[in-house]
Amino acid sequence: MIDPQTDSKELCYGVGGKTSLLKQPAGANREPFAWHEFEGLQMKGCVDDESVSKLAGGLSKGSLVDEDFRFLATVLAGMQGPFALYFENENIAFAATDRIRSFPLAYHTQGGFDFRCSFEFQDVGDIDSDSISELLGFGYVTGSASASRRWQQLLAGQYVVFHKHLRKLEVRDYYLYPFSLRNEEEGKLPLGLVEVERALSELDSVHLQIIDRLIGDLSGRQVVVALSGGYDSRLIVELLSRRNYENVVCFTYGNRDDAQSKKAAKIAKHCGFRWLFIPYDESTWKRMFASEEFRRYQEWCTQLVSIPHIADWPAVKFLTKNALIDPDAIIVSGMSGDFLEGRHMPKVALSDSVWSVERVADSIIAGHFVHYPSTRLNVAQIRNKVTKEVSSLYETAQEWGVDHENMALALSYAWEWRNRQAKYTCNSVRVYEWHGHEWRLPLWDNVLMDFWAVVPVDWQKDRWLYREYVKRFS
């Protein structure tokens, strides 16, 4: 059992047990996203009160039945913003992550009596050597496993319910990109039935909608944009400029003479925003890897699931330590616009109309299993696991009655969204949290995900539609 008087990092349910809240690790500057309670629902992140209240009301009714599960799925899929949720009453313990697993949650049961849900792994137990192989090869552990045999991951777009009296655990999907399509009752036709001009206009409308939501969320606070000079971070600063938001600082790091750095400087100047450059050299990395703080950060952010992002670490530490950005500034990144726009489209999805689960799995292995010499690892066993994961995604799509014009592409996207994007790419925001800052990923906004989920495949090849948008609006 967990004693709530101790500095525990777990939310724990057990017979006769108590609940304690997750906390930021010792060594972090401050806790930017604190757990708090709203009508009995424990929440981390920032979601509108109406959605949280609706969800809390549904959970508090009692034991969940099929009708309640459908209600939960609808409410969770519509919740906007980064969140992790936990609820407990005499009948159930419930936990959920958002569409991109903004705040990782893991869970396990002990002998069918204890249900534990945690942000930080406690009592790791035996290490799974196969998961370590995946961690080395992919940069993350795939599926619901972790490097611990005891702990399971709650995946993006999932929730878990533990029925106390039945000692029964249920894990359910409430969202699955790109199969969870937008609501057509709003009067919007599927993009495949409209002309390009209308699609471009709608994309601009969506972009302005997400930046307006971001500005409203900022409440006048400083927004700090990691500006690389690429398409996605440039889009964010240009949208902020179009909406006349002035409290903006942009930062770039690396080599000042690099083409991307020069481009970032020009973009910031064009938009009228302050631009800070943090140079990196060999000594930058030596100092970082030698520091005790960085060692603690690595242990905290990996959570036995993914390797840590390190690129932003020296820059964000420098900006924070030297008070070059406000203490309550919100850091904004352009991740992962390129994924939604079509840059990661696998070749198997473009070759021909013949596809299979095995071909999709092989394409995933070829495209993502790149971090470690394959001869050193059990690739055949990993391939079998990925094949099962793809098969499970396909079964879910069939259960939902969803078809797709290119099923191989949809399955490839679904696998990458749940694995590489959610566990590795989006997990890079842990750098910002460690240094005491909230963050936002506006290009993972629900409305933008729903837009790209229905864009015709031909318009996504080589990011064609987005490139046309840049020509028109940038």
C-alpha cells in the first residue's frame, strides 16, 4: 500500500488502500502541471471545466455498463488539451490519457486485488529483455508493454477501468487516429468530395481556430516558440503574428551559420518577435552528459518506455537559468505537424492496392527499427509483436465499422501515432517540464487531427496539400 503522507509518485488503489498524488521529481525546478481535484476527478493538464464536469458526473454514477463506456468514449474523444485523469469510488478505479499521451500513465494489478496507476515507476520488478531490445532498436517500447514485466503502459487514446468488486480490469480505446473521423453532423462534407480551394480555406480556418485557442489559454503570458526554421514552427509564429499576439520570444540553437538558423532569424524578424540564439558545440554536450542533473532527468523522463530527448536540454536550461524568458512562460513546439501532413507516409501505402498486416509490419520495422544493429537483436520476435499490434489495430477498425481508402496507410499511421509520435516525439516536452515550464503542442489540436484524418491520400503525398497552403498563406 502507499502511504499518502509520504512523498509518493503513485496513484494507488488497493483493498483498504488509499490514494496519493503524483509529484514532480526532486531536482526539477518546479511543477508546471500539478495534479488537482475537480468534482472528485483527479486531473493533470488543462482541459475545460465543462468537459471535466461531464466526465466526473458520468463516472460517479456507479458501476460502468456498456452504455456508460460509450458515453466515456464520446466525452474523452472530445476533450481538448493535454490531460491525464484518475477517478476512484467504491465501485471502480479509472484512468485515462489524452490523444497523444501527454502525461504518461502506467498501471498494473497484483494478484487481482491491487490496481496501481502511476506516472513514475515504483517497484519495477523484473526487467523484460525483449522490451529492452525494442527500446534500443526503436527508441521506445512498442504496444502496451514497458521495460518492466510488471507495468503496462496506457496508450494514447485509451482508458482503463478496474472493477473493484469483480476484480476485473478493462482497457479500452476511445480514439484511434486516423480512424476516428470528425463529426459530419456539423455540416462539413468529407474533404474527398470538395475542391482543393475549399480544403485550403478550411485548413486556414482550422489553423486560426487552434491559434485562437492557444492565445486564449495563454491569458497574456509569454509564449516561447522553439523556432527551427522549418514549416511547422514557422506556421506557429506566423499565426501568432496574424493574430497580433505580441508577448512572443523565439529561440533557436545549434550552429549560427546553419541555413535553418539563418532562416529562423529572418522569420522572427519578419514577424517582429524577439529572437534568441543559443550556440552548441562539443563542450555543450560534454557538460550536459557530465551533469548530475541531466542524469536525474534521463531517469525521470524515460519511464522504462522511451529514450530521452536531449536536443532542447542545453537551450532551455540556458534560457531558464539566465532569466531570458519569464518564469511562467509557456513553451510551444511545432511537433508533429509533418506527421499529420503526410511526410511520414510509408512506401507500402503507395505501392499498390494489395496489402496485408504482415506487409505493414515489415514496413514499420524497416522504417522505424533503426537505432541499433539488427544483428544484435531478436528482430524476428520483434516483428511478430509488431504484426500482432497492427492486427489488433485492424480488428479495432473493423469493430468500429470504419473503412479507409488506403487501409495500409491508415494502419501504418495508427501504429506510428501510438508509438513513435506519442511515446518518443511528444515525450520531448519533458524537457520543458523539468525546467519548470508548461508547454503546448498546438499542431496536435483535436480539430487539426480531425482535419488531416479525412484528407485524401493523394493530397498527403509529399505533404502536397500543406505545401500548397504554405504557397498561398505563408
